Amino acid sequence: MAGTGPKLALVPGEPAGVGPELCVRLAQRPRDDCTLTAFGDAAALRAAADALRLPLQLLEESAVATRPGDLPLREFPNSAPSVFGQTSPRNAAAVIAALDAASDACLHGEFAGLVTGPMHKAAINAGGFAYTGTTERLAERAGCDVVMMLANDVVRVALATTHLALREVPDAITRESLERTLRITDAALRRDFGIARPTIAVLGLNPHAGEAGLLGREEIETIEPVLAALRDEGFALVGALPADTAFLPQKLVGFDAVLAMYHDQGLPTLKYSGFERAVNLTLGLPYPRVAVDHGTALDLAGKGLADPSSLFAAVETCARIATARAALS
């Protein structure tokens, strides 16, 4: 069962949600593409295994998984007992400590990549931590600019802005930020996905991509000038495109990725096209980070109903990218 590929850190996320049980299901599968070490609470993982009636042997971090259910663990104990479906702000410190430690281990080269389960933003903030999302926290810890991308077998969608209120989006899209996002996305598609000259479709911000200024001038004043400048450098950019037609199947076949201007402009289509196998990538970090593309599903926790496909896909994607990066080094 032991993998021979890159070492990946695995963070289950919110202990009251489905993250621990998805990790238990993951531990049942033989791997030859990577090795996994969990960063989290032992009791929450054991409770999940008991609820699923699956074997789980939590090993010393240095041990090697050889049987179904083996999972090396670096433990971060919760302050309060974890109850399925009931978040506790008292456990926010352990959740954040596990995430930060896994991030630091990747930054220091101890692990080749990071896979994260679903976090519960409200519980973490209620526990005294200013937290808008894992993408933002990892970027701050690494001291670099990043781009959030979600991907499945149908489409890759990168985001110009992430977790912002809709009224804040137009002001957050500047020429500088848009250029930075496109450079990071293009570089990641080349390095991590092996695409020699990626074609990126860029959506407009407004309906009909502004309708030549009638419905908004962001396309004319911000988006199009950036695209023109980068095209002069050799970037393959299409747009600005109206978002309501950019995802038509006959158009997607010509794109390696789509850049959406805000969260709910691009992600509903991606999730509709294949939610179960979708993953969340953080482009621009010094290491690959891939997460599940779903929330904590508190209503499903402990019932054995949560679909583990996204976590399985996240591990496979992270292992593949880590292997590709190692081959380039």
C-alpha cells in the first residue's frame, strides 16, 4: 500500500464536518503515486472511522502505511470533543494550527505538496481567528501572490477575485491585479499542466462584456488594455468574452482555462459540469496545494453519505503536479 511518489501533507479541516471521514476513506485505498501524512486530531479521525465501520490505524509520522486504513499522523488535538454536525469555536485553534504547520512543512521542503479538506469559516472566526479562506491564508504565510483555480475534467476556471462581496468586485479589478493574475495562471498552466502555450479565455465583468460601454466600462478601461499588452508579449488570450456564452461546449474545446472576474461568475458552471471530481488549486505558491471543491457538509457528517471523489481527485492532482515539479528541478 505504501506509495513511492512525493510526500503530501493532508489536512482534514473542520472536525465536525465530513473532512475526517473522507480522510478515513482515502486511507483505505492503496497508492503508488504518493505518501500521505495527516495533520489533525486523532479522536476526530477515529470517530469518523467508527461511524463508517472502517479500519483506521493512526501511525507515527515517520511510519510507512502498508495496510488499508493505515494513516501516518502529526497530531493537533482539539480543545473540545468533536461532535458530528456541530462546530465548536474552541477547536478553531487546532484546525488553524494544523493548516499552518502543514503549510510551513511544505515551505521548508519537508513535504512536496498540500491537500486540504473543507474548512468552516464561521467557526474559525468565532474562535478568534481572522480567516477569509485557506487560499488567502496560505498566500499570506508564503508571502506571495496567488490565484484560485477550480478544475474538473471539463474546464479549468481561475478567479480574478475570490471571497469578496459583490459590490466590492469592480474596485478590486485593476490593471495591475489582472495582469498579475494572468501571469500566474499562464505560468502554472505551463509548469504544472505541461501546456506549452496555454490559451486563456478572459470573461468580461459586465453583462454582454459591457456591450461596448453601454453596460459598463470596465472592459474598455481595464480588461482589454491588459489583454492587448500581454498579447504583445506572446500570451494567447481570448476576450473579453460575455460570461453567458463563454462556457458553451464548442467554445471550451479551444480554451485551456477560463478567467472569471468573480467567484459566482465562473464556479456555478464548473460545478454543474462535474462537481464530484472538481478540485480547488492555489496557483503561485512555492508548492502545489489542492483542496476539495465542497464545504463541510455538516448535515452529512458521520452518516457515511459524503462522496469522497473530490478528495480522491485532489490527492491525485497534487501528486501529479508535485511529480511534474520535481522533474523540472
